[in-house]
Amino acid sequence: MQNHVSGTTLAGRFGVSKAAVSLLEQRGIIKREPDGKFDIHAATLTYCQHLREVASGRADTESTQAAKAESLQASAALKRQQEKSLAQRLEVERGSLIARAEVVTLVRGSWHFFKAELMALIPIIAGRLSLNAVQREAVRAAIFETLERIARKRPGDIFPELADDDEAAA
């Protein structure tokens, strides 16, 4: 059988290493004959076909397999994110979740109401305490300083995620 050659001879004809011939065989691109050798004509034909597929981008090489796997992973991650986003929008529509903008508005409004109510406590406390004038003034000053310090705070000082919104509102 003159058409049957060893892996070493085939490697020389193809201009590749013997390891490359072994890899081609492992991938099923070329096949050994029952005598353990390669049919030079059949191996050349299938190897050329493989090279054409690689050149055109149709071959299933390790790099294309890795690229396909990476693309599938990215696609799956995108699908998961889209599913999560859709689920959140549905929850907002059902009333199970509140949109961030609405939460920011509610927190800001609650904070301003809280500050106003605290400032309104000063005259109420001062009027109800039965202290002499000096004691009443000392308590009023301490309460006023504390409430004033709280009143100067912005929602972003307490809720860092609202800090950008404070700057926009200022």
C-alpha cells in the first residue's frame, strides 16, 4: 500500500509537527487505516477541507469553541439581567416594589417633615417646663443647638445613596 504513510511522513507532507498530526487525528479530521497508517490521499483531502473551513471561519477549532462559549455565557448573562429587570418592572406595576425615584421623593419629604417638626418642639418644650428663667434658657439653648445641628443635615448625610440627589436639589 503505497498510499498509506506513517504519521511522521504525513506531518512532513503537510508541513506540520507529528503532534499536530496526532491532534488532527484526535479531532477526527484525519483517520488511520486498519494497518495503523494514514491514506495520504484521503488525509490530504480531509485536511484541505479542514483548512478551508478554518479560513472561512466555519471550522470548530478550540478558539472558535472558546469564542462560542464566551458568547453563550454573555448572552445568558444578558438574558438573566433582562429577566431580572422585567421582573422588577412587573413588581413595580403590581405595587410590590417602589421605583427608586419614588423612594427618594418619599425619603426627602419625610426628612423635611421630620426637621420641621423637631424645630417646632423648641417653643412647646420651653412653654411646658416649669423652670426658672436661667434654667429654661440653658435647656432651650441645648435643645436648640441639637435640633439646629440635626436640621442642617441633608438626606444624603444620613442616606449616602441620596447624596447625589441632595446636590441636584440644592
